[in-house]
Amino acid sequence: MESQHPHPSISGQTPFQTYSGTLKGIIEAFQQGNYSDTIDQCQKMMESSGFKPASEILRKVLLILARAYSELHKDNEAIAYLMKTLDMTEMLYGKDSSEAGDIFLLIAAIQKGALNFEESHKNLQKALDIYTLRYGDSHIKVADTLINLGNLANKKQEFDQSLTYYKKALEIYSNHPAEKNPNLAKLYNNMGSVYYEKGEYKEALRNFKMAKQLYRTFSSDYKSELAEVNFNLGLVYQVIQKYPKALRCLSKCLEFCIKHEFFKEAVEVYNMIGDIYFEEFGIEKAFSYFFQGLKLQQLTNQEGPETGITFSNIGKCYFQADKYLESFKFYRKSLQVKNKYLKPDDNEVSDTLYNLAICLECLDIRELSAAYYSKSTLAKSKIPPN
């Protein structure tokens, strides 16, 4: 005899239980970096549900779908699904809910990455308004959003506006335990970067040191951030000509990059350390660091603008050693790489043409030298004014 109560599903599970099981598989695929598979699973679930009824599980699926598209750098699709997530969020929790604010933050982050600064600012402001309404103007979420606004202003090179946002966030953070808030260390690092861009190196140092002190109190999970701060400290110490301190900070950063296989960053640090030795301590050690950087690029099959810089650095060492033919060879390699990756009006291109001209002049190949001088002058004439 058949039951008078229809079964909710063939398996005996409720739709909620079925969706929960599917969601677990989706989350696992996303966490493993299988973004295409994540998208396939999400879309199958969307087809079966028809987006109805609105529920937290379906909201999460839409959100994961958006994040998967973002990881694949498909910004239009990511934003489209975030807008659907926002609609469902507002339906479930209200237009002024904290959950809606979180979605505005995600949309703003993608727009910032796509250099759509105006729309990114609008959505950050919406998130800020929601958090302020929900929690008051002294909440951590308000501070975090102010930092995002500061980062956006920094990206736009609006440094004073950036500092205004950062200082407001710092005032809020001062009322919360520093040792439990890694974002405070990140804030000091960001402020240091802005002061560095403004040429206020004393303030830059002070903020970078604060960031370093805080990161040291956290767990080993923040070694990457600590390496970044050491890099930034190295930059400042180099500019203010405190070279031993710069070398110590950069060496710590280099050690981390090599150990954790951040090879692109390691090459940049090799070049920086080589530059310091070149300027202050002689070319022998400079040669060593430049060639180590070049060897690392070759071993890891890297080629890009930094390769051109490394070739130029080796070229200037040979020039300093009065080995003009060897210098010319490396500057020519540098030009080939820079022409491949940089625009013709880039300073790096015109400078390399000029260095080639000088090498040829020293080799007494004057006609060809004059040709390179002309090319350098023409390239510089195309550089837009700051």
C-alpha cells in the first residue's frame, strides 16, 4: 500500500540536506583550486534549483560561483554573479545588512583590479555606509573599509586622501587589542608606503618599523608579510643612504623569497642588493648578485622586464671595469628584452639606448654611437611629461 505522504526525494533526503551535500563538494573543489569544476557544479545546482526558494545555501553557491570566476580573471562574470548574490542577500537579510556590505566590498575589489576606480569607490562607500549604520563609526568593519578606501586612493596616487582614510582607520584600531589584529600591521605598512611615495622617509621608516614589530608578535603565518616589510625598509634605507641597514633588511627578504620559491621577487631583491654594492662597496660583489639573479631567472625560465634590468646592471658593471665590449653585449641583450616587454616611450628603453651609445663611443665606433644617441634622443622625446 502506498504512503499518503509523498517522499521529499528518492533518497529520502530533504532538499535542504541534498543542497548541503552538494555545497560541501563545491566548497572542496574551490578550496583545491579547481575553479572550472567549481563553476560546473554550481551551475548544475542552479539549474536544479531554479534559484528558488531563496536560501542561505543558494546564496553561498552564488557567492562561490562569483569567486571562482574572479580567480579565473573573468571579471564581468564574477560581478554579474555577485549582483545576483546581492539581490538574494537583500531578499534574505535586508538592504542594510552586514552581509550586503560584504558583497559591496567584493564587487569593489574586482573593480579596483580592473582599474574601474570610480565604481570601486562607489561600492566601497556603500559598504562603509552600511557598516556605520549597523555597528556605529568605531567598529572594526568600518576601519577595514576605510583601509580599502585608502588603498584605492593610493592606487590613484591621491596620497593625502589615502592618508586621511588610513588615519581614521588607525584611530578606530587604537581602541582594539593590537596583538589580535593583523590588519593593524598591514595598515602601518600601507601608511609607510604612502609616506615613501611622498618622499617623507622619516615617517615611512616609523610606520614600517611599527608594522615589523607587530608582525613579529604574530604567528609564523605572517612570514610573507614580514618579508614584505623588510623589503620596504630596505628601500627606505637605500634612499637615505644607510646601506648596511638596507643590506640587512634586503638579505632577510631574499632569504625568505628563495626558501619559499618566490623567484620573481628574489630576482628583484638580487638587483637591489647588487645596486647597493655597485654604488658603495665596489663592483665585485655587485657582479655576484647580478649574476645570481640572472642565473635564477634562467633556471626558473623567467623572462620579463626585470631580466632586461639585470642585463643592464651587468652591463654597467662591465663598463665600470672598462670592459666596453662586454658592457655593450649586455646592454644590447637588455634592449632586446625591454623592446619585447616595455613600450617604446619607457625610460628604461631610452636609457639603454644611451648606454649603448656611450659604450660604442668608448670603443671608438663613432658612427654607430651617433646613431644610438639619436635613437635615445628620439625615444626620450616620446616620453609623456609627469
